[in-house]
Amino acid sequence: LCGIAPSMFMLVVFRGVQGFGAAALTSTAFAVPADLFVPAERPRYQGIFMGVFGLASVIGPFVGGLLTDGPGWRWVFYVNMPLGLLALAFIVMKMPRMHSGLRTPVDYLGAATLMVAVVPMLLALTLDKTIHPWTSPLILGLLALAVVGLVSFIAVERRAAGPIIPLQLFRNRTFALTMLASPLLGACLFTAVLFLSLYLVNVLGVSATAAGSTLIPLMGGMVISSIVSSQIVQRLGRYKFMVLGGLLLMAFGYWWLTTLDVNTTLAEVRWRMIVLGVGLGPAMPTLTLALQNAVPFENIGTATAARQFFQQLGQVLGAAIFGAILTTTLTSSIEANLAPVKAKLPAEMAAQFDTSKLKNGTATEGAAGTPVSAEQRIADAISQRFDAQRALLTKALGENDPAAIKELSANPQTPDSLRQLRAVNLPEPTRKMALAQALAALDTAEADAQAQGQQLGGEISAGVKQAFTESVTQLYWYAIPLVLIAFFIALFIPELPLRRTNGPAPAVMVE
């Protein structure tokens, strides 16, 4: 459906339909290992699972970029169809059908009230605040609706026979603390991935495809550390130190990202991403293991889904909040960094110099898909302007074109000696000599203009790069306290011995 979407609106609608299936797959995928393996054996397989997940996270965007640049963006959706059918066939033929033996009704009312609580809140946070300020009736109304939805959800869940999130689970300290830490980790993870690309494209000048490849070191570090840490946890039977160590390493990785500047190389960025990935690798799956080990077996699926929900909610909230912070800081930082440049311009040019148009960077994408710098665009604009003047002079003096002569004499920048040509019928040799002198003067003027333009473009690019660097690194300073809060929360998660059974009774195999 997404591949054949006839409009952007329908694409958004079909993506929503796709999201229902993706939500079910995401929560179920993390719960399946809990059904198949007891907690004492689970770390090994969760490490492999996270490794495959990380590898797919690298391959997916890379292939998506190739398809978008090649046959088109629709193939990003089409390519998932054979892969999905292959995965479905494998699940049907190879995956054991296991059933807990419990039967509970679907909590439709709980799902509806949860949507009423979450969707308006997300809309309120993500809508452009320059169009819809925080105090606007729309934003206040959405936030009020979200509060009503949350209160209704809690009331419904307290009475539901099969609640989406059994409220009694919050009496379990591990569950409650994990639900607090998960959105913090989600916000931090998304911040590292989402906003680093802005720095890479607008400061280091790499292409969007090359910026996407920077995720490879992050996921590589995550895959390796996840597999290694899972083996260590399984051998020692202890997991809390892995969560705490991973969070501390994440905090260090974010601190290292705050040291990015306009002269940082791409290799130096990759080293920082590797360190961050090594911290993420143990923290994410081990936190899930601690949760699954602490809740009753019949609630493992619900608890795992709740953890994924809160983590993804943190990702969305983090993207919205950090995005708003970035927009605000970037605007003020561009103004501050370009104030000296603006002060050098003539009053007329300074009045037309709109720094708000630079929030997307100074470079634009050329016909070949490569970035075109501000200096090059200024040089091209100057060349086009002088080429037009040369063409006009050639028509007026070389071809004696009346319309060109009239236009030339009406131009206030035309020298008086050439302005008088309209009233004088010069012989051809004199006109050719005047044309040669005018073109030579134009060449000199263009050379001076190009030199000034290159200096101006360089100063603008340097100012905008510095503004992007300051704004992006500031976000990483904000991410560090979130990781440290998650670390402080994890300190109070009790470390229970890893169970060697999945419950009082084995799972029932069904045909």
C-alpha cells in the first residue's frame, strides 16, 4: 500500500496501517526468547538476537538509500514484501507453537483510551511551535485531551479483565524502575542517531548517504558488546553490573560527542559512535532480561511489550523535545555567529540577509546528488550576473541592437561613456574597440566580485558550521543527565538470581 500511495496523505495513512503490524512484531520479537529459553540460558540468545537486529539496522538504511537513489523511494517498501513472505514462511514452518494456557479477553477499550492519551500528546509536542505556540488553543486542547485519555486509561485498566498493562505490575520494583528508565534510554538512543546526521551533512559536508553509513560503527559496537556481554552474563549469572557499566559508557560516549567541533574528522566521529554503541550493547538487552526475570511467567509478554512501548515513547518524545531545542538554539546561534558578517554588508544587502533561511545549512544538493557549498553558489550567481552583462554589451556594441543599447543606457551601473552610445551613431571599428574595453573592465570587476564573494561565502559557511556544531553538541550535553538518571534508577533495580524454569508448569505445545 505504501509503495502504490498516490499522495503524501495516503502514504501517511498507509504508514499508520504498517505501524500496527510493526508494533505487534516489535513487542512479540522481544518476548519470544522469553518463551523459548529460561532466564539462565536466555542471555546468549538475546545477545545473538540483538546482534542480528543491529546488523539489520545497518543494512536496512544502506539498501534503502541505494533504492531511493536508483529505482525510486517506492522500492523501499516493495523490497520488504518478498523478505516478509520469507520470514512468514520460516515462522510457520520452524517456530514452535507455544501457548500459556491462559485465555483473556482483548482490552479494546484500554487500547482506545491509551491512543487518546498518547496521540494528542505526541501531536502537541511535534507540531511546529512557530505556527502553533505552546499557549495556542490547539496545543492546550491536545494536552488537555491527553490528560483526559490518561485518566480514562487508568480507570479502564483497573477494571479490565485482561488489561493491556496490569497496574499491579507497577508494584513490582523491577518493572516500575524499568518503565522509568526505558523512555530515558529511548530518547538518548534516538538523539544520537537523528541529530548527528545534521552535523555530518552541514558541518563536515558529507552526503546524506555517507552520513547514514556513520551508523555502522554505532551498530557494530552495539552488536559486538551485546554478544560478548550476553556470554559473560550467562557464565556469571549476574547482570546488573552490565546494565550499570553500559550506562556509564553511554554517558562517556555522549560526553565525547560534546567535544565535536568544525575541524573534527569523519574518522573521529566514528570512534565516538563505536564507544556509544559499546555502551548501548549491554544496557538494552540486559535491562530486558532483568525485567523478564522479575515478573511472573504469564506476564512476560505484557511486561516486554510495555518496556518496548515506553522506550519507543521516549524516542518520539526525545525527537520532539530535542528537535524543538535544536530549532531554538540553532536560530539564535546562527544569528550570533553571522552578526559580524552581517555588520560588514551594505545597509541594503544587510536588510535582505535572512539568516532564518540558513537553518537547513548553507550547502544544497547538486544535480549529481553531491553537496554544493555556499561559496560555489555565490560564485555561480556572480558568474551568471556578469555573463548576462557580457551578453548585453555584445548585443549593444557588437551587434548595435537598439533594444540592448536602450537597456544598457538605462542601467544606473553603466559608465557614462557607454551610456551616451544611445545618442551617438558610432562606426563599427569604434564600437568594437569600446566593446573590447568594456569586456576587459567587466572581467576585472568580476574578478574583484568573485574574490569578495568567496570571502563572504567562506565567512557565512564558517558561521553556520559553528552554529550547527554548537547546537548539536548542546543536545548531547542534555542527553548526559538523562543517561545518568537512568543509571541512578538502575542502581535500585534488585538483582534476582536468574530463574532456571519459565514458571510452575512447562509451556503447552499445541498442534
